Amino acid sequence: MASKDADPSLGYLTRKDTEVKLPRPTRVKNKTPAPIQITAEQILREARERQEAEIRPPKQKITDPTELADYRLRKRKEFEDLIRRVRWNQSVWIKYAQWEESQKDFNRARSVWERALEVDYRNHTLWLKYAEVEMKNKFINHARNVWDRAVTLLPRVDQLWYKYIHMEEMLGNVAGARQIFERWMSWMPDQQGWLSYIKFELRYNEVERARAIYERFVQCHPKVGAWIRYAKFEMKNGEIVRARNVYERAVEKLADEEDAEQLFVAFAEFEERCKETERARCIYKFALDHIPKGSAEDLYRKFVAFEKQYGDKEGIEDAIVGKRRFQYEDEVRKNPLNYDAWFDYIRLEESVGSKGRIREVYERAIANVPPAEEKRYWQRYIYLWINYALYEELDAGDMERTRDVYRECLKLIPHEKFSFAKIWLLAAQFEIRQLNLMGARQILGNAIGKAPKDKIFKKYIEIELQLGNIDRCRKLYEKYLEWAPENCYAWSKYAELERSLAETERARAIFELAITQPALDMPELLWKAYIDFEISEGEYERTRGLYERLLDRTKHLKVWISYANFEASAMEENDESSDLPQDGVEEYNHEAKKECVQRARSDL
């Protein structure tokens, strides 16, 4: 082993020599771009240029006819072998034909094209390349033959027709190009083909021919855009009468189409440019009446702008109403069950005052029946019917329609699940206003039979009482109590009726029957009414009996206080007619009150 201090000349390395110092990483101090930028493309180009000659592929130079024949034979063999392998690859056929063209052997090139077309004649790219080769080498008749065959076999490929026509037009053969257009139009192409034919005729100032083509065009494509183009063509040529005639014919045929809005807007703008303001206004109004509201947004906007520019105050208001009408139509179309929107829409139409429109909106609104048979969903909806009936009665004055509205509404409501007393009462009150008392009784009777309610009984009894039909009132009270025997209000009112007729025994019998009911909603009111009745009749003994019977049922403090007050008031009335001194009366009343209080304390 070598020592630490071995001589380096002897071939040994010292420890000091084995230490390797790693270089520090350099930092780029100048980060500005170089003044001369070099791209990767430039580097590759320079590398290719500096390549040595012996490395480059050799260039073949043919100087002998025999060598040229061998080259062509070899190349054709390569193409034929490739075609046998990939017969359906059109790019191989195209390269083969183009190579034959480059060799100026046009017969062979045509043969290759024809063979390719036998494989796939539906490929319009082959026809295009074939015809371009013929045109490029100025074989015009050959090119015509290719184009003619192409458009015969593939009449739905528009590019073939365009190229064919373009070639004839470049050659100055206008009659031939027109003939090709006629052949194409017999296939009824799309709109662009017809427009190309029209532009072709206009390039040669054949206005009458273009007009005739437009007539055929709108018959082939009866669309709004086609008619508008036709009208603009006439307008451009200064034929205002003809242009108006075109618009009128278009409106007759396309007024019910989805895109009729565009036609009406164009027609109105045409009349506006012709300074026919009234005509334009009539067109706008006609359009607004016939186009569905949901697809007339642009029409409303144009009409408002038109009225602001040319109209008076009434016209502007009509336009604004139309715009608001469109907004409401949009709202009810998005959510037909939004009854608040229907109410706003109806108020708008009522402010305008058109009966036909008002009825139409009402009919559309009430047609949106709530899907669920729950009363909370119907509470807002039922007011549409109420407003409709009130409008027919008060504003339109049509009583038969009002009666029909009430009748249809009552048929629609599912009374077995829920009902609305307001509708029954409004229908009955309407019949009373028409002096049809039997009709009103029939409606209220049906209401009691199908959907009895407190309001219906009360109103029916009130009507009969105003008419003085006491027997009917008694029958109604009986039905009322049969339906709701726990209703203390009904018992009290029935007894009050008999008392007003001086039928004291009847009233007392009703009260007696009422307090014997097993269940009452407000028994304290009923007992109070019975006690007040007996007091008013001066039957103090009966009153005391009632208090005693009431105390058998309840020991409430208020009952005792009321009992004591009654005793005090009763003694005061008795003593007013007696001969006792005043001090004795007060002492006696005091003793009666004291006795009631002592009994109340013992019970409580």
C-alpha cells in the first residue's frame, strides 16, 4: 500500500490529489433576449445545407428514351400493385392519374380516372379532380363531358353544379350556363342554389328573368325569408307596387306560420320607408291580433318604437298596453297557475274595455283548474270566477252569461271534499236582484243539501225573514240544528225569533231542548240567553230554577256572582212596589247577597 507522502512521479496518488472540487452552478446574469433570434426551422435548414454531398440521396437523371420507358414501366407497376392492394383508397387513384398527367399521357390518365369512377362513382371528389385536370389542360369538351356525367349521376351535390356553371361562365357561354341552371332548378335545390341563379341573371342585367326565377323560388321554398328577399329585390329596383304585392301575397299564405312575426315586421318597415304611416300601423295591429303573444316580442318592441315616432297619445298608450299584454302573456305561459298574473292581465284588459278580449282572458284563466283537490289551492282560483260573474253582470250587462258563469263554477267545485259558501250566496243574491226568488231558493237549497255551512243557513234565514216567511225560517232553523245540534248561536237565534213573534212557550221549549243537548260549543252563552229571556219575561222563579240547575252542572265563580246580582236586582224590583222603608229593603238585599256568597264559598 502506498504511503501518505508517496511521490506523485512514481505513479501513486496522494490523498491530496484524490480530493475533487465540484464546480459552482453558473448564474445567468444577463436575461435580456439576444439581438438575433434563431428558430428551430432555421437550425434545421442550415444543417441540411451544410450536409456533405455523399450523404444526400442521389438524384436520378434520365437522358435516354429506353431508360425513361423503364422508369415509366416500373412506376406504373408500383401503382398497379398498390391499387390491387388498396382498391378503395381514392388517394392512390388520384396520385396515379396525376402522375400520368405529369407524363403528358392524357389517354392513360383518363383511363385511370375512369377505372377509379367504376370503383366508386358516388365520390364527388374524384369527379372534381377529373374535371379540373381536363380544364387545366384545356380539354374543354372533355371537361364538359365529365361535368355532364357528374351532375347526372350526383344531382344533389351542389358543388358539381357550381363548378360546371362557373366553367361555362368563364368561357363566356352564358346560354350554356343558364341551361345548366335550369337543369339544376328542376331538382328543386336549396335556397342558395336559387339565389345563385338569380345573381347570375342580375350580373347580366336580366331583371325580368330574375323576377321569373323569384316567382319559382317562392313557390319551391314558401318560407318567410324567401318572400322577404323577393320583396327587397322589387324594392331595390324601384317597383314599390310590386314589392307591396309580394308582401300581401306572403301574408295571405304565411300569416299562420311560426316565423310570421319576421314577415310582418319587414312589411311594416317597408311601408314606413314608403312614408305610409297608416298602412304600417294597420299591419302592426293586424299582426298583434293574429300572432300568438308568446312569439311576438320583436313585433311589440318595433310597434312601440313606431308609435313613439309617428303616433299620437292614444296610439302610444295602445302600444304600451300591447307591450304590457305581451309581458303578461309571457308570465302566464311560463306558469299558467299563477293566478295573480291572470288578475293583473284581466285588469289590463278591463282598462282597455274590449269585451271580446276580456272574456277571452277570463275563459283562458278559469281553464287552469288547480291540479290538487285541496281548498288551499282553490282559494285564489275561485276569485277568478267571482270576478268573471261580476264583470258580466255589472260591466257587460249580460245576465244570461252571468247565470251560466255561476252555474259552471258550482259544477266545477268538488263539493263532496270542500265548498265555498261565497259562491252559493253570490249566485243566490244575483237571482234575487233579477227578481227570481224561486231560483235563489233553489240555489240555497242545493247548497244546504250538498255543502251546508253556517253562512248559508244564516243568509238564507235572513232572506226569508226579510220576506216575512216565518214558517220557512222555522224549517231552516230546524235543518240548521239537525246539521249542527251543538251550535249555541243557532239555538239562541231560533229562540229569539220565536220571542220576537211573542211565542213565549215556543221560545222556552227551544231553550229547554237546547240545554239538554249532550254537546254544545258555547254553553255559557246559551244559558245566559235563556236566563236573560226569563228575566225579561219577569219569571223570577223560573230564573232561580235555571240558576240552580246551572249550579248543578258547574260551580264556577261567575255563575255565583251572576246569581247573587240577579237576587239583588230582583229584590230591588219587588221592593219598589212594596210599602217597606228604604232602609229595610237595603238590609234585605244585603242579606240575600250574603247568603249567595256563603253558599258559593262552601261549594268552592
